[in-house]
Amino acid sequence: MQAERTDMNTIDKFNSHIMGSYGRLNVVLDKGEDDKAVDENGKTYIDFGSGIGTNSLGYCNKEWADAVCEQVRSIQHTSNYYYTKVQAEFAERLSEAAGMKNMFLCNSGAEANECAIKIARKYSFDKYGKGRHNIITLVNSFHGRTLCTLSATGQDVFHNYFFPFVDGFINVEANNIEDLKAKLDDTVCAVMFEYIQGEGGVVPLRQKFVDAIFELCAERDVLTISDEVQTGVGRTGKFLAGDNFGKKADIITLAKGIAGGIPMGACLSGDKCAGVLTPGTHGSTFGGNPIACAGAIEVLKKAADPIFLSQVADKGRYIAEKLKEIPEVESVTGMGLMIGIKLKTKNAKDILNAALEHGLLILTAKEKLRLLPPLTISYEDIDRGLEILAELLK
């Protein structure tokens, strides 16, 4: 559905040169401030999606923008043959916030998950030799679009066309402890999971199942890998979603909101895996880019603050309660500002398009509406956005 007054010349020019791998909406976003975006014709949109959970501080946060611009004028890139102060400061802050030993910095969630897979397999190879390389992932999971992380993803809808896949991944039904026990054999080196399956419909794991993962893995020296690409860096009202479950995995992956809108991913390890990667075993040209690190430091100044995180949790509860008052809403899932909305009769994609026309940016996940607003969103804009949504759901 075409947004009001859209300049189709921009869209035509875009589509003439960019591969059509996305189902884009017909709106050209031109600028933004806080939790609002503005298209090239001046129409304003309340953003309940934040670039799929990436603009964690909203659009062009002043402190964030100042830090990024200052870094651009200082040094924008150097290879990882050398050290930079900004990368060292960011790494120190992130290690402290996450409670992890060290990290590998990259550019996306898929890259972070690729790194986690390599660490798990090398840890097992170094200690036990060949033959212990399988990784258990969950049905309905999503871990990335590279061929390896796509192989790890437990959704057939993403698999067609790209055969053959990378070997060594076993799917277990989420929340099925008996299925986990049956498949956790001597060929397995790690269990990889999302605490909340985001692309799978904003579906949280059950506490008993999470407990079972950690207990069974500890008994067998099998590593735990938590994919917090979408749930991490304050999104659920805790710095890590695992904090809501009282658990910390051996390896944690982050991306999306970590640098406030600049591409960045991170694969964090605890003491157990701290020395697994050695010179030459992994790398990334752009990993730990100074500009991304400068933006990420500003994100951490807020997202690692317990008071700020409690405010995120409060906003999430507020939105969830308001949504439950809407008759068309069947159920609300998620944590903090990661919210899934199951509708009774209406089609989520139809609502997404209608919301765009009415100045509201939202997302979908399978059959659900999905909300991932900036962590800094105001209550005023929460109310206004929910008013639009409620009207559309009448």
C-alpha cells in the first residue's frame, strides 16, 4: 500500500539498482529524531519498530550523534593489526555490563553467531578431538541468513532454495525436555537458543526448559550459547535476557541495538572459552570499527544503567496492559520492549500497512504484530501510537 505523497521517483531509482530481497513498504524515510521518523515529504511517523530493535536510543540521540561525529573526525577505521582506545573502552564497558570475560567484535548478528559456532566446535576439538561437533538448536529459532546460521535456524520457511546446508545441526522442540535429553548425545558440543524466539513470533522459553538446558549441558561439558541478538542490550528490561531467567551462557551473541544503529555484532565468552580463539583462527576486517564502538559506548552508558533498565521494564508492562484492553487482541507475549501481539480476527500484515498510512511504524513476526520501540520512547508517544493501533483494531 502506498504511503501518502510518496515520491515514486526515489523508489523507482532504488528498485532499479537494489536486489529485490526485501518486501519493502512504499515510504522513503529521510530523517528522524527521538522516537519519530520523517519521510521525504515531511510526514511524521511514531516508530514502534526502531529498525527491528536497532535504534535503541531512537533517531539521532544527541550524545550518541556527537560521539559518532567526533570519532569520524578522529579516526574512522584501522585494521585489527592495531589497537584503538575507543575499542578498548567499549570492550571494557561491555565486559562489565554483561559479566563476561572477553569478546570478538564483528558487524552483525549472523557474524556473531558464526563466531559462537566456531568457538564451540574448536573448544570441543581442542579438548576431545574430532567427532564431537554437532550443535543443538531449537525448532522455531532464527540465527541468521548466512549459509551456516541459516542451517542452524530451526524454521523450514527460511530453508528452501539454498540446499545443501552446513552439516552438524540438530533441532530440538522448544520447551520439550525429553526431546532435549534424547538428542543430547556424545556428538554434541553445544546447545544454542534464544530466550525469546523473536522471528519465531516473540515466544519466550519456559523457565524449566532453560534450567534443563544448563543442567544437562553442565553434566556433559557441553557449551551453552545464548543468541541475544534481538533480546540483548536492555531490550527485555534487563541488560541480557538471560538475567530474567537467572542464567548466563558460556557464549553470548549480541548485535542489533548494541551500537544504536551502526552495524556491530559481538560474541562474548566466559572463562571457559576465553582462550579458544587464537591468532589466525577467526577475523573480521570491520569488526570493532571505531565509529561503531563510539556509538556503542553511548548506548552502554544508558543500557547498562539499572535505573534506565527498570524504566524499560515499566514501559513494557504499561504497553502490555494497554494492549490487553483492546478487544481484538487475543494475547500479548514477550518481555520489556519486545512485544508480540496475537490478533483474534485481523491479519497482522494488513494492520502493518494500515498503520503506516496512519503514521505508525510497526513490525510483524509470523502471524503476530511485533513491537520493538526505542528503549527511550516517551509515554506520550507510547499513548499516541497505541491510540492509532487501537483504532485500526476496532
